[in-house]
Amino acid sequence: MNNEKKIITREIKKKYSSSEIITRKDLYDFLEQNFFPDLKETTFRWRVYELKKRNVIVSVKRGVYKLSDHKNVYCPNLNSNIIKMNRLLLRQYNDLTYCIWESNWLNEFARHQAARKIIFVEVEKDLVKSIFNLLLDSSYKNVFIEPDRFISQTYVSENQTSIIVKSLISKSPVHSVTNVKVPKLEKMLVDLFSDDIYLVAYKGHEQTVIFENAFDEYQINLSNLINYSRRRKRDKQLTDFLIKNLNFVKELMR
């Protein structure tokens, strides 16, 4: 790191506390007044990108930052079953829009560990039935298509492992881990919050514990979280939950 970058990093950390919210205007004014007179907009955007790349600041939401606390990006451990299933899907549909995840990934954040698990295979709406049949034809057991509450309580809950094939909501926050499309942590949290059928083992106070531990341990982009909750039509409820249970500042929810 060159001397200028070291100085800017040091001064930013002196100026702002780790819990302080930094608006875009605050950061622009700080850099212009202290380092770059007549700072141009294009140069400012590059400076922000560079600060984020060096993990000096992180985005809280669009145009809002905070000092990085050097938390890790969530990355689940993929077992051989997930990798094998992923290989099957991509062999049949090489340009498939999808994601795969397991409900027991939430155990990392939970106080009580759920013994039974659900593997969610989320795919384009038009392919749900085809993927369901593909899994059955490939000898997978306990496979369901978006089971309702009765089916879930009567059959899914009795299995040690079940597979649920369901529609993937457009613009879901997903990413690739060793060539497997998995949900980002923001999606997992919103799906937990929005669900009242499949993830009941993690509801109630356990849900609050999971959110607290997730925010404590990993980087979470609040904009991604809220935007996805909006697509699930739960943004108002999630916002109220974060303010009430995690002491989030109301202004951050806008």
C-alpha cells in the first residue's frame, strides 16, 4: 500500500467510529476537503471502489457506508450430495437459473440445532415440474413440489432429509461457490423471515438469535436484504423486525 493510501485509511479511521454511519455526501466532503480539492464525481466513485476493495469501508446500503469490521463473507460448506445434485442439474440444463441450499445451514447461527433438513432446489418457474421429475428419475427420495402446510406437516416433517423443488424468485441474491449456485446470506435470512411452512424449527425467538449471530459474524448488505424482502412483499415487516429486535436505526431502512 502506498503512503497516500495509508494516510487516507488512517484519517478515515480517525474521523469515523466503527459504529458510525457514513453517507455518500459525508465521505465526498471528507475526501475533497482533506485530500482532493475539486474532487470530480468520476474520481470519487473510483476512490470509493478502491476503499471498498481494500476493505476500509463496506456498503450498508446504496450511498451509505461504515468502517469495515473485517467480517467474512458467508460461504457454506457444500457436501458431496449437493455437489452431485448440482452436477446432475447442470448436465441436463447447462444455462439453468437456479440455486440449491440446505435448511441446516441455518444451524450455524441457531441456538438449538434442527436434526431434520430440507434441501431447497429453486429453479425457473417453468422448469419446476421438469426438475422434480429429473430428481425422481435419478432415484432421489422424498422429493416434493412446493408442498402446502398439510403435506409439509404430515410428510416432509417426518423425513430426516427432504427435497423441495420450488420457483426461484427473480433477482434473488445468489452467487457461485465452486460452481454451485447458492443463496447469499441475505436471501437465506429473508427466506427464513418470510417462511411459515418449511422452516418452522427456526422461528420464534430462534429467528431473532439467527439474525443477531448472522449480523455479528458476516458481512451483510442491507440494501440486498431489504430489496429481496421487497420482492417477497415482506419489507415492511422485516424493517420493523430489525428496528425492534436488532436495534437498527430507522433511517437505514429507507
